[in-house]
Amino acid sequence: MKIYTKTGDKGTTSLFGGTRVPKHHIRIESYGTVDELNSHIGLLRDQDTDKETKALLEEIQDRLFTIGSILATEPSKEKLKNGQDRLNIPKLTNEDIEKLEKAMDRMNENLPTMTHFILPGGHQSVSFCHIARCVCRRAERLSSALYDIEAFDDKVLIFLNRLSDYLFVLARMLSKQLKAEEIQWIPQRS
């Protein structure tokens, strides 16, 4: 299989189902940003973290591929007239979302209460978490804009929202484990 196809040389690409759209289409921006997020999660997974965190990050990467598949499929091409899946696109489940929530709850049990916003940074691994969180928020914004144009499974938006929260809590947990200072943002008064 060749990596290059030359079909995108004029600035278009194919969605699942065959429809060609410009590479700057909101659908492409949405799943392209999810792909970017997946790469940042991979970088985060490469850090020195516990096995449980690495396993969940790998699972998150799998779900991000699922989200990319959902976003790359026009809803009109997703089902046959009899309602059966045409393209056999994987689905997100409520359990995928609950897994993130439970992980956050476990981490939060061991973290000090937040009283202020926290400046990103303190350790390279923590910074990678914050970068992934910001890319996740961008993926969520773009996906939300696409959803307003052409709705898809709303679990995608819920998952991205929870994932950005998870990445924030993970950054705090890593700060604690790595003994990195959490610098509170105290607004400067003029």
C-alpha cells in the first residue's frame, strides 16, 4: 500500500463514504485536531508514569481513533436505508465517559483543594498534560461547531469535554507525584 495517493494534491480529501471536501472543511479541522490530540496523548504516554495511567492513556488513544472515525463520516452516509451501519463505524459508550470520571475521582481524592487557577508548567510531563488539554479544548470547540452544522453522536462532545478535565486533573496528580510546584495565578492589581 502506497502512502501517497496524489488524490489530495488539489486541496481536497475524501470522507468515509467517498464524498470529497476541501481540506479546510470544518469536518477535516475537527478530526485533524483530534488526530493532533492523539499524538500529544502519545507523547504524554511516553512519560514516566504509572502502569494504570499508561493503560488508560492508551485506551484514550483508541477512543480518539473512534472519534476521528465518527467525525470523518457524513451522518447521511453512516446508515443504509434499512438502518444498518453502512460503514461499520465504531461507537463511543457511556462506559468510556464514566471511565474518565472515575479516574478523575480517584486522583482528586489525593490532591489538595484548588483555591486558584494554576499556571501550566512545573515539570515537562505536567506541561505535556496542559498542552494536550488545550488541544483537546480546541478539538471540542471545532467539533461543537461541526455539530451545529451537522449533528453526530453527542457522546463525542461529552467525551472530549471529560477528557480535557481528565488531563487537567492528571497534570495536578503528576505535579504531586513529581514534587513539582503548582504556581497559583494571583491576579495582579493595578
